[in-house]
Amino acid sequence: MDVLTTTELMTGFLSVLGTGILFLMVTSRAPKQLHDEIARRVERSIALLDTFEESRSR
């Protein structure tokens, strides 16, 4: 049975750590992008409603 050398063990550990950090960055970014898109759509809807109200009151 082969035993991992220190170099192989450290390489594996750093690979798992890097993958975990990358996964956390990707999953935490998605909700922000979704939130930003929802905010943009709400702003557009409010602007459209304001335009409609202005043209209706004339």
C-alpha cells in the first residue's frame, strides 16, 4: 500500500481548498446578480407606471 508523500498531500489539500473557495464565490455571486436584475425591472416598471400616470392626468 502506497503512502502519499507530503507534497502530494499538500497538493490535494490546496486543490480541495481552491475548489471550495471557487464554489463559494460562484454561489454567493448568483443571488446578487438576481437581486440586481429584479431591482432593475422594478425600477423600469415604476418608471413606466409614472409615465402612464402623467399621460393619463393630462
